[in-house]
Amino acid sequence: MNQSIAHVALVVRDYDEAIRFYTEKLNFILVDDTYQPEQDKRWVLVRPPGSDGTALLLARASTPEQERFIGNQTGGRVFLFLDTDDFWRDYNRMVSLGITFVRPPKVESYGTVAVFKDLYGNLWDLVQRGSPVEPARSNLDLARRYLAAIERGATGAALAAFFAPDVEQIEYPNRLMPAGARRDLAALLDGAVKGQAILRAQRYDVERAYADGDVVVLEVVWVGTLSVPIGTVPAGGDMRAHFAVVLEIADGRIRRQRNYDCFDAF
């Protein structure tokens, strides 16, 4: 005998808002969306990317009794389990898109897991099963993704996803900032926006990267193409610097950053 669960019904308030959440924020695939006139309903199926197994049936509540269970189909317990091949990739992406995690990442015997809420409040596990990823390796990956996000011009929530709420950055005195600086999350995000008015583009070439537990050290050559002149470097010209960046990471977020920046003459 061969049996399988084809679909799991998820009660939703509105088809289209549910489709947007699952396809745009969770990156699910819309498998089917067919109107059934005899019942005045839509048959809407979504499925995680790369999966050909069980699909979610997004079922719009049609009675007050059904509406009572929107967001609470299991009485407050975790309802669904989303397996992934890269926990930190998906966790950071989901946080950047505003998805709320009610339990932070944790390493268990079966893998790495965190609990998030969908748009209605149903609880999900995000899980990468198997031997947990070594913290040092996952922290190095986070550091490289962080620099890549800055290169792409990330601001707002997309950049904030890399930081703990109480993050502190210390920039030690250098030629561009003779007095140095200390920045909290708000100042870091504000600086990213202001930097876009000064730089047309920037590139971080990581020459060496080291990780020891929750600490990552990067040796970086930075090149920034200016939108405005600074010193002897004209608009359109390149500034160069050698950075040493020390990141302290906890629960997949940067909690402290120290910059030792040495700029070429300008």
C-alpha cells in the first residue's frame, strides 16, 4: 500500500493576501489557482520551492465558525514545519522581509531551528536538519553576505536584518573620521542612506577571513566610486582603503562591529 498526504488546508481570511505572503515572503510556488463556481471558492495550492510533496491548500473561511480559527488552527502550538537546506540564508531573508520570529535560532540535536509567525499568527518551525552547521562557518557566511548586501546598496529592513537590536559599531579614528565614531542601529541605517549620496558604488574584496566561535575577523580592500569630490579624488574617481573588520555575532545577528580603517591618500 502506498499512501501520502497530498494537501494540508490552511484557513485564510483572503486568498490574494495569503498568496502574496506565501509567494513573496516565503518564496513558495503558486501551484494552482482555479475558481470553482459551483461553490464560489478558489482552489489555491502553494508549495515550498524545490519540493514536489505536500502542498498547502489556502482555504478562505466562509463561516463565522471558520473565521475563529484563522491564525490559530492548533491552539497556539507550532502548526507546520518548513525544512530548508540553508537555515541562515532563509532566516536572514525572512527577517529582512519583516517576518516575525517568536523564538530565536537554536541548535538542537536534530539541527538548527527557529519559530516564526505567518501573516495570520500560525506558528511555523524553520528547520535545517542534520548535523548543525559549525558556528564558525555559518558566521563567516553571514559576514560575507553582510558585505555583499552593503555592496548592493541595502538599506532599511534589508540591512537591519543583519544586526541585533542593540548592535554597536565602533569606528576607530582614521583619516576620513579623525575623531572616530560610535553608532547604534539607527545611526548605522542612517549612515547607509547618506552613503548612497556620496558613493556611486563600492566594493569589498575580502583578502582574508578568520572565525573563532562567535567572532569573525575580515581583512578587506575597499574601493568606493565617488559621486562627489573628496579631497583630491574627483567625482567618478575611486577611493581606496584597507579595512580590518571585527564582528561579534550572536543568534545569527551582528551585535558588535569594530572597524580599523586605513585610507589611501586623498
